[in-house]
Amino acid sequence: MGIILKLDDHLTNMIAAGEVVERPMGVVKELVENAIDAKATRIEISISEGGLGSIAVSDNGLGMDPQDASRAFERHSTSKIKQSQDLWSISTLGFRGEALPSIASVSRVVCMTNNGEAATRVEIHFGKLVSVTPYACPIGTHISVEGLFLKTPARLKHMKSVQYETAMIVDVIEKFTLCYPDIAFVLTCDQKAVVMTNGSGSLKEVIYRKYGSDIARNVIEFSKTSYDFSLSGAIVLPHVSRSSRNDMILFANRRLIRSIRLQRAIMQAFKYYLPEDRYPIVILNVNMDHQLVDVNVHPSKWEIRLSKEQQAELFITETIEELLREHMNVALVREQVFRPTVTEIISFFPTSDEKPVNMVNEDKIPYETKGSSEAEEENPSTPTTNTNNNAFSQMIGLAQLHQKYILAQGEAGLYILDQHAAMERIRYEHFQKQLLHGDQSMQPLLLPVIIEGRKKSLMRFDELEKMLLTVNIEVDLFSDSQFIIRQLPVWMSDIDAQAAIEDLFESFENDVWQDEESLRKATIASLACHSSVRFNQNLSVEQMQTIINGLGQCQQPYHCPHGRPTFVLVDANRLLKEFNR
């Protein structure tokens, strides 16, 4: 007798559930995608105990007739594809016919649906059909899921806390609201409304609801089309950034996806606007011909495969770079204002004419105020104050703070410049011109630069040597563990060559630069950093004014080459308000 057996439908559904439904968030995602495919304009989600207690998703979409309502829970039953060619041109979010039977195999499911002609109730308990009966309900579909993973304890024990599972569901619903601002979403967690949108179609309004007014004021919406791709969405100017990639939210043909390569294309555009450990807030939908994208990569449908991925990456990078060049402005300071607290002193031995005395508490308690007026708080679309080269021409250096910052006055208020970041930007653009148009003749170094301890670079010496020659840096092997640079171009003569070249080796080993363009940028950024004034360096008023004037001549004066802000503005109107003027 053979030992290979054909698995029954219930067992295959449970196996599929392990791929499609990893946790409650996966159930919610699949049910919401079905509602979107049903052309719903309002979707309500209710969960308890992080989705492990119950999940309910209601929509006002097309609904189903009695036959489709029961057939939808049979494996590989779908209305989305009819023949093999359809797999290469999928225009819907669901298509595999696995989600509903997989969910029903590991939970108790009740589906109530009405297509305008007939209303039906279907009940399934852990893969077994209990009943299919007529049942009065509104047009659309309501699906409730209870006891998720109750009979699969191996999966249940891998669930995290209720708070964690709830947060996962909130996160995925908020991402849906950003891609579908034309659909009204309501998410209720343990009887508390957590996410609510009105379906007005305004992306900026949804961003305001998710992130708040400070971020909404820095939002730039965009739409751009090339031959193969169409991009739409919004970026947040790099005045605001994040410590993780979670807010780089990607959609392909309005399908929520994860893509390291597309995220990398976004990061390339923000490379010189953000520090290396910070990430931007971007909502990006990439539209393309359905035949250019394969969504049948993984059962959970998070991953895709693009036919022209490199073209898409380049288009994304160029589009965002153009937006940043066009819309960058100076960030307003969120002032940290210190005010005295008023303390009422009560005497334990009051006399008849004694009254409580108001005294100023010596421990002054800080509180934070936002760098915007009350009107701006109510209107998230109010733009941030802009500055330009005219602002620099009116900017007068006043003093130096802690040997780190330059204080300057201008018509808009008080400007605070990071002296090192500002000088880096000035030197970066200077070296950029020198590299392209300066004197390229070579000058021997009085003391050659010796680089040690770079085993990764030694293993790739031929590649390193070839790349450095593109910026006129000649490197030789000095020993089995050392490199030597004996000469540099004349225009590099006033830099800390040792430190700058050490940085270049570091970036090479970390694959920061992989082509000639990225190498040039890394080289110039390193040279600029190591030829700039430092923190804790005293400056005269004349030196401060020179930095101000030099920054004003820069094409991009707002950030240093590493992405840090060069200056911020304390708004004059805000100062008046803080002093009750």
C-alpha cells in the first residue's frame, strides 16, 4: 500500500490558512480587500481582543446572491479570474479564491449578504458548513469571525499581546485609508472608535487625521506620468522624519505592498535631505499596465514582481527629487517655552485679615507650543513659511550660541543656523563645481595618506581603484594590509585628506556608492564635512556673516549634504504672541 495520501479539503484549507492568515491582521486585510473589490464606499470594521475574540467587517458593496454566498467559501472559488491568461492581467485585490475558505477553516464565520434581489446568511464552523438560509439584511456584505485559531493551538501560541495584535490591525487600516481616501472607513477596537474617515477623496485630510496638523502642513501631493508608469500620492518634507521605514507606504495599482527596492528608490531621493538613520514619510501609489506586474508571488499578496523594476525605481527617485527641489523651505521651530507656574501658598495659621499669597515657583516647568498660529492648527493645508535668497540678503548675524549656532535676525524672525551644517552645504557646492570645472592637475602630498585596517577594501581592490580614479584619487597597495595615496587634485589641497579618504573607504565597504554618480556625491560630501567649521569653534561676527552670505548663494541652502537642517526659523509673530504683545 502506498504511503502518499491525498489530503481532504478541510486539511488543505487549514494549510492554506497558515500562509494566508498569519495573524488577525491578515484576516482583516483579506476581508477589507474583498469589500473594496465589491465597490464599497463605506467599510466598517469592529474587533475585540486584538481580533482573537471577534472580527466583523461590513460594507455597502454589491453583495452576493444565495449561490455565490455559499460558493465563496469553497476553495479556489473566485469571480476574479476565468482562464489562465487572466493571471497575467489581474485588476482586483483578491483573485486566488483562498481567503474565505482559509479563514473559515480556523474560526466560526457568519456571512450575511444582500445583492438587492436576495439576502442570505451562511454559517460555517471551523471548515464545516452549518447552514445557508434566507436572512433579511442591508445591501452589501457583513462577515463576522469568532474563535480565530481556537482549534489550532500551535498557531494561537505564537500570537503576541492583545495590544500588539490591535496595533497591527490599526496600522493596516490606516494604510488602506491613505490609498482609498474616497472610501469611508470606521475601525472600532473593543467598542472604541479608533480610525474614522469620511470618504471625501481628500488625501491631505486623511493624512491630517492619521499624522496630525504639524505633518499635514508639510505635505506635498503629486501626480506624474511616464510611458510605463503613473505615480500619485504625497511626500512629507524632510523637516519631519521617522526612525523606521514603516511610514514609507507603497501601493501598486492601489494594492498595499512591501518592496525593499521601491523603498530604496525613495531613500535615494531623500539621501541628502535626511541623516542616515532617519526615514521619510511617503505615500506612493505606482499605477501601471496590469500585465507589467505579477501579484501571484505569495499567498498573502504582500509581494509583487515588476517587469520593468529598474525603470520604476529611477522614475520614483527622479520624481521625488524634483518635488524636493521645488518645494523645500525652512522649518519652523517648535519652541520650548519656559513659563513660571503660579502656586497658591496656604497658611496653616491664618489670621482674620490674612489672604492666600500668589508666589512664583522657582522650579519653572517647560511646556511645548507649536510654531504656528491657532488658525493654522484648524487648517492643516496652511503652508509652512517659505524662505529664499532674498531672506538671506536681509539676514544679519547677531551672536554665537554655545559655540555651535549662529543667531541672526531677519524680517521673518530669528534665524538659528547650525554653523557646521551650514558650512558643509557651502563647501559641498563649492567642491561640486571644482570637481566638474576646477583645476584637475595633481599635487603631491607632503605626507602621503596611509589607510590601514580595511580588509573588505583589500578584497575588492581592483574595483576600489577603478572607482576612485573617476574622482582623480589614485590609490596603491602599500603592503598586505595598507593603502597609500601620494597625490590629490589641486582643488582638494585645503581639506583634512586623511579623514575624508577614511570616510570614502568606509562608504565603499558599506556599498553606499555603487556607481560613478553616487561616488562623486559621497566624495564631495566627505570633503565638505572635513573642511568645514566645527561645533565648539569660536566665530567672529564677520565670520558668521560670511557663512550666512555663503549659504544664501547655495542652490539648496536648507540641508547639509548628509540631510541635516542648516537653519531653522523662530517666527516673529509667534514671539509676539508668547510675550503677550
